[in-house]
Amino acid sequence: MKISVCIATFNGAEYIRAQLDSILPQLSPDDEVIISDDSSTDNTISIVRSFNDGRIRIYENNKFKSPVFNFENAIKFSSGEYIFLSDQDDIWTNDKVKVMMMELDRYELVVSDCFITDKDLNIILPSMFGINKSGSGIIRNSIKNAYLGCCMAFNRKILDKCLPFPKDIPMHDIWIGMVADAFYRTSFIHEKLVYYRRHGGNSVQWKNKPVSVYSFGKKMMFRWVILKNLVRLKFNTGD
């Protein structure tokens, strides 16, 4: 059962080495790490190449200017039966792959809990699930999205429904999660398997709760876009 870890990079030199150090020891010789780089101007790619690991496949010089379609590109190049999404700046616990794969025996998409940390990995909040009241369900996740990409892994069959990404979706992770909710089986597990690093380059900042850069109206529009595309997908597939 081959695993593909998909990482969308952009100017991630400060943290990418530590992230790969946490991922690669958990993978088998037949697994792969797909790096899709969105024209980084720092030394992200040279750091990745310095691992000299044949499991790492790099696709560079992309010009998406979007994490959504940079992730889509990484996923398109993946070949594993199971796909793990990874941010460039987090850290995986050393049992993440093992725990997630056990749950993927029963579900098509799995989301783990995570620690929320500052840039130095000091824990700011002990549980994402505790903040989001995370769980499956389209209505529930339309109100408060709990599909966090860096905590997600899924069966490749989900790609039959979610690719290509609609051009107007706000983020890749909520789209993949909601498609899985609509057509497959999803599971939220309470093990904390990621140190979810928050720093100045993130779009959402954390103190005692997440502070979004988007207005209420913008967030409502995002929800409408996701639901509209889900209805369209349901209708077009004839399910």
C-alpha cells in the first residue's frame, strides 16, 4: 500500500528541513514525497534536494500563486493508494503514519487532532478539536470547517470526485473534506499527530482562538461556493 505525501511549498526554507525530518523516517522505501513548489525565491528547493532521497519528487517553477492549486498539482503527480497532505512548516509526531493508516482501513478520509504551536513549537493550544468541536457532517462543517489539510489523509478513490478542483473554491482541504463527507466515509480521531506551527507567514493567527483575515461576509461566500459545487458534483455524477 503505497503512500504519497503531498507538500505544496513556497518560500519554506526556514521550516522545510525539520518537516521532512519528521516525515521521511515513517515512510517505506516504496512511498513518495511529492513537492510542488510555487516559484520559491529562497533556498527551499536546494534544502529539499540536499536530502538526496529517491522518494522525494520535486516539481518546481510553477506559477500558481495559490496554495489551493499548488496542492492540486502535487496531488495530480502522486501515485500512492493513500495520500497524506502536509504543510511545509509543521512537524509530524513519530506515529502519525501508523495511526492514520490503521484508521484508513475503515474510512476513506481521516482527520487527526493536532497541537497548535508558535514558530518555536511551544504549544499555544493543546487541541484543535477542542476549539472547532471537530467532527464529520456537511452541515456541521459548513458552519465551522474542521477539515484541516495538514491533519488529513485519504484513499485515492476520493480523487475520482474531487479532481479537478473547481476554480472558485476557497481552500483545497475544505473541498476534499466536504466531498468525502458527501460521497464516502470520514473519521475524526482524537490522537494529536501534528505540531501545527503558527507564525507570521500564516493567514490565520492564534492566541486563545483563531483570528481569520476574512470578513464574515467573505466566509459566508466561501461556504456558498463549496455547497454550490457539491450540489453540482452530485447532479453531474448522477448520484
